Amino acid sequence: MTTDTGTAEAEHIPGIEVKPVAGHIGAEITGVDLAGELDDAVVAAIRSAVLRWKVVFFREQRLDHAGHVAFARRFGEPVALRKRGGASPPGFPEVETTADRLELGGRFGMEHDEWLQRRRHTLLRGWHCDHGARIDPPAATILRAETVPPYGGDTTWSNLAAAYAGLSAPVREFVDGLRVEHRLGVGYRSRPGDDSYVRHLLDHQVASLHPLVRVHPETGERILYVNGYYVEQIADISRAESTAILDMLLEQAVRPEYTVRFRWEPGSVAFWDNRATIHLAPGDNAHLGFPRTMHRVMLAGDVPVGVDGKPSEPVVGTEAGRW
Ligand SMILES: [Fe+2]
């Protein structure tokens, strides 16, 4: 399936429209009831639009948990979250509900704000792909909104293929061969004395060595595979060199022209390619105190492969296919 045909295919399906919403990323798809029976042609059109536009949006949907999982299954294998069972509704290990995110700090004996501050090792820390420190990060995420604040709480995505293409040729050549360690909990500044979050991180270590430029398994595009959340260090160069280079690349990755921002409504669904994008969890709603309840289903993904054809390598706590 090629990326070029995405919009065209959808245009040939009566009643369905793929409307791009920004220059490099994001399209709204109208005329599809995700809770209904979807023809193979509709599924193919959605898949093409995701590959072409990296994130697609649907509004006024009426998916429940079962419908959400059934929709996801048309596109891949939903990940069953054995370890995160507490965040899943009973009977739906593939669904993760994110309403309780704001209480995470409390689990480690801290106010949420302190926990956030201790984790903020860079101003771009919130930018991430889902589970990027795993050896096989999810291929895609399908997120649906149940309850949203009246204002605040938008999500922003960035197109990492466009960000790579926007680098100058000599820099592209330089980064093509590099490898980067991605690690859960990178940059956390521990509390004096006993810190239960440090203990948690030591008990749940996850790290992988990923190519800095990965080749997309479906589109063949080169992806500037950086984020502000898991990226630890470029392999085989000094810490100082690595920090400067990663800062520059991350700034490139999230330049406004590569991004799209989405305003959620109840029933909105966003479906993104987690291999070709990073996204920014909202940081402007916690202080408002409005409820925000989202449900997420992720599709299993491949082990990334670099420009040289070599796959990522596990460092600790991660095994392909094992969640
Ligand atoms: Fe996320």
C-alpha cells in the first residue's frame, strides 16, 4: 500500500472525505461511523490516510470499549496490557484509561507538581511516542475522548518524516548511521533520601538502542526517531556531544510547521502512526481541575530498523512481543 493513494482512495468512496488540516500532518476523516461494520475499502482508505497524514481525526463517534477494540483490530493486533491492568476497564485489557494520570505522582509520595518538576530535564520533555523505550514500540495508537475540559487539554503531534526531510543533506547523512539509547525515566532528579519513584524505575527498567533514523516499515520513509521523553544518549560519542546534537534534533522535530494541534470533543477519536510521529501530552489543563477521560488502544509494532538495515537492540527489560 503506498502513501500517495490515501486521499485518492478515500475520494472514491462515496460519502467519505479525508480533509488535511495542516501542511505536513493531520487529516480529518468524515462520513465514517467507526462503531459500524466497515468495508475493507473503508479500512484501506483509513490506513492509507494514517500513513500519508500520520494522524487522522474523527468526530462525534459513539465507540464503547468493545467497539474501540473491534475497530483497532481491523488495523493490527491490539496490545493487551498485562502489567497495566489497573488502568484498564474490567474485561478490556487492550483499553487503557488515562483519567488517573494526575494522581500518578501521589503513588510515589509526591505532589504531582513536584514529580513533574523532577522529571523535567528538558523543556521539550512532554514530546514522546508511546512506549518508545521498548524494543518494539506500538505501531499505532487510537485514542478516544469521553470527557474533555471546556478549554485546555489539546494534543499536538509532529511528523518525524517531514522533520527528517527538512534537515540539510549533510546533517541527514551524519545522523543516518547513529544509534540512540532510549530509556524509561531518563533525566529524573531524585529526592534526597529514600525516593520510591527511583525504586519504581529500578524495578521497571526499560531501555533499547534504537536507530536515530528509522526506516518506516510500510512507507519506506526515513524517520527522525527522537523524542523528549525517552532519549538518553547517542551511542559511541561523548555525553556533551550527544546532548548538543539531540537538543538540536529535538528542536527540529517539533518545529511548528511539522505539527498539528487537535481540540478534543466528547466522541472525538485520533488515530496516529506511532512510528512516524511524536505527540505532546497537554500541559495546560491540570491546574484547571476539569475532568478529562480518554481511552487508548495501541497496536503492536515492529522492532525499528535503521538506514543500514540493522534492527534495534534491547538494553534492559524489554522483549519483542512481550507486554
Ligand atoms: Fe502518549
